[in-house]
Amino acid sequence: MKKILLYTVLIIVTSFITFYFWAGSGFSDVDSYYQIETYHDDFTNDGDTLKIMTYNIGYLSGMTNNLAVERTPDLTYENLHKSYSFLSNQNPDIIGFQEIDFNSDRSFNFNQLDSLAIRHNYPNAAKAINWDKSYVPFPYWPIKYQFGKILSGQAILSKLQIVSDSVVVLDKPQSAPFYYKKFYLDRLVQVTKITHTSGEFVVMNVHLEAFDKETRESQAEQVLQLFNKYEKEYPVFLIGDFNSRPPFATEITEIEKTISIFLEHPGMGEAIDKSRYLENESSFFTFDTGNPYERLDYIFYTKNRITKVASDVAREAGDISDHLPVWMTFTLN
């Protein structure tokens, strides 16, 4: 009897260890993590006024993102078609996506980047995979709603020609346990160089830490160092989901310096500045789309080399994602 019990425990422990290492490992080729995808060669490398957008697309899951609820193919495809209509109307020249799926069970294993690029005739994109796991056991319960296989990340979709793309992996939360880190996504800065008749410029696409303030602030410092490096030579955009409210928001749950790090940079502008934001704060909230209550998404830029023409939060995106996009039209000086 003791032997049977011992064997049973041994089998359970062995199975758990096997699952842990299998599930926490990736299934995609590491060499394909950071790539420029070319769909055709009809680039638009001129035009005086251009439009850039940042959009945490939330893998087209609407307000079901991260919830233990059933996600159906119908919901995903409905949101995909909503995004087709929305992007056709907006017609941005450059889009920085966060939380875009390339081959994930939770979004029924189709490549969202390819779908959007081909539908809207974008000639090229730069992708950066930050989450490659054979099985993600989240949400924890019920098991049937867990994410399963994940291949997800960030991307830049551009009508202009992308000439290079590189990635810097940011620090993970130091206080998190090892098993949490095993299944957690990487937080990235995607640095994409784009060419225009006026010269090359850089788009830095970020998705900062969501749950740990100290880690998020540390990541912001890392990002600022990169920005300082590239601004010496190029016009630079810094866009993405920063997971932090502006310091002048009327409701601050705790003091945080993440956004202040960028706002205090003398050479950096922001698409929606403080005075405009405070005139009608709620109209600039980007999260969540069910009942927007805070701003988490931003477009920063080098003021001496880029001139802002217009900007806004694209509220007409609706609940395609749990985030609303931010856009800005601009000229290169």
C-alpha cells in the first residue's frame, strides 16, 4: 500500500514538473521573434502630413480581456471586422500595436497582424513577439477558460518603408515568484526605423509593466535612456501602452513617476498636453472601453524635429479592445 502511494505521488510530481517545463517553454522559432514582414513593395515614402496611431488591440477580445469567460470565434471575427471598418476610416500611415496575437488559442490561432496588413494594403510591418508559451494556465479557474497556447506581442504596421527593427527586453518584476515569471510575458521596447523623403525617423513602441509600479518606473527610466540615444540623430516617436495615468490626472490612486519621467524631458512633446487634457479629462480616457475612467496610452515625440498638427483619442473604435487608440497627425521638420 505504501509503495502504491509512493508511486502515485511520484507520478503526480513528475507529471507536474513535466507540465511546468513544457507549458512554460515556447513553440515558435526564436529567430522569428523579431522580423520585418513585407507584403508588397508599393511604399508611400512621401506626403507632407502623416498620421501615427498607438493601439493596444487586446487581441480583439473586447471587454473579455483577461476575464475567465468564454470567448467565441464569433466575437473575435466580429471585432476583426469592426477593426477593418475603423482603420479604413482612420487611415493611419503608421500604427503601433500592443497585445496583438500571431498564433494563439485564445484568439483561435489566426495571425491578426497579417489579417490587418493585407486587408488595408499595408506594404510592411515589424513584429516583436513577447509571449511565446506552449500553455498559459491563466485565468486560473475554470481551466476551460485558460489561454492555452500563446504567441503574441507588439507590431508596427506602416505604409512607409521600414528599414530596420530592433528590440530591447525590459526588466521583469523582481518581487514576482519564479513560477510567475516562467509564464509571464516579456515587456519590450520595439525600435523601428522608417524612411521618408525628409529622412529617416524612429518609432519606439512600448508596453510597460501593468501590475508592479516599481518595475514600471524602472522600465520607464530604461526607455528614456533609449529615447535620449536615438533623439541625437533622428526624429523620434515614443508610443504605446504605458499602464500609468498622467501625473496631473484628477484621480491619482498612488504617487507614480512613470509618465513624469517623459513629461519632464525638455525636448519631448505629447499628443494631448496637460492644458487640453484638463479641459475635458474624460474625453481623453483610453481605458476601459466599457466605461472609460483613466488614460494609459500615449504618443510622445521630439518637439524640435516633429510638428504636431492634430491629435485625439479615437473613441469611435468602441469595444474592439479594452483600450481606445490615440492618434496624431504630424509633419517632419
